[in-house]
Amino acid sequence: MVKLNKIYTRTGDDGTTGLVDGSRTRKSDPRMHAIGEVDEANSALGIAIAALVESKADEQMVAALQRIQNDLFDLGADIATPAGDDDDFAPGDMTLRMVQGQVDWLEAAIDNANESLEPLTSFILPGGSMAAAQMHLGRAITRRAERALTAAAESVRINPLALTYLNRLSDYIFVLCRVINKTQGGDVEWVPGQSR
């Protein structure tokens, strides 16, 4: 259990931050950049959840997104835990790792949500209702987090399921945007060359 008595520690004043194993790294390190992007994605989803709650949206969707917010904290902990030489990225008593079950849950949720939607006949613009537009922002930030984690994986070993999770998450958020817009005015379709 995490217990925070004091919010500031002064240990990061030199531009470094601590990793889960106690080592320190620069705050500009690609690993830390990816963690920051995951945090921003989580924050964007928090705004979308607030909009969904305010619009009295489907409670199951809100619960699913709250589950994802928790998973994103797990993901941040996974990224902040350096891999050992023989690390197979299995979770342990003191090591939090993303697992296949979290990816499987997302895939099932995508399939379930997509069943109620008509096939796409065009790309869609990030908009529609306020809640969907905010979800689209969360999707775009999730994609950015995925790119940042991919960049970090070029220099340090990263749990492959962490990358897979982010990839599926952006897909799920996209489908949820469509589900929201289905009940609130429909998707906004891209019209190629419309203003030429």
C-alpha cells in the first residue's frame, strides 16, 4: 500500500527521479517521458469520464474507463520497473507488470462495443458530442504514449505487453467514441478535399 505523508521530497531537484528498484534516472530519460505520456492519457480519460457522468452516460462505460485508469497506473509502475538481465516480465510479489489478462479484457471489450456499430465507410473526425470529443483527445494522447514507449524500448527493455496494452487501448477508446456518438448525433465523417 502506498502511503504519502509528504508531497515534496526535494530528491528530484537535481533533475532526477527514482525508479521502482531504487535507482535514479534523469527526468528527461525516454522511460520517464513515456510514463508522463501515460499519465497525461490517464488525465484525459478522467476528463472524459467526468463528461460522461455529467451527461448521465452508460454506467458500464464509466466503470470500464475507471478500470482502465487503474490499469494505466499499473502500466506506469511497470514502465518504472527496470528489467533485470533475465527478466521475463512476469509479475511478482514486489513487481507490478502488465499481464495478458489485461490485454484480453480490452480485446473482449472492443469486440463487445463494436457489435452495436455500423461498419465505417469513411474516416471520422475527432468530434461529435462533448464526451466523444474528450474521448478522442484521450485516444490521441494514448497514441502519443504508445509512440513514447516505443521510443523508450529502443534504449531499455520494456514489457512487450505494456506496448500491446497501449495499442489496444487506443483502439478501444476509438470504438467508445463511436458508441457515444451513436446516441448523441452520430460520427463526424471526413470528406476528403471538401474545402478545395
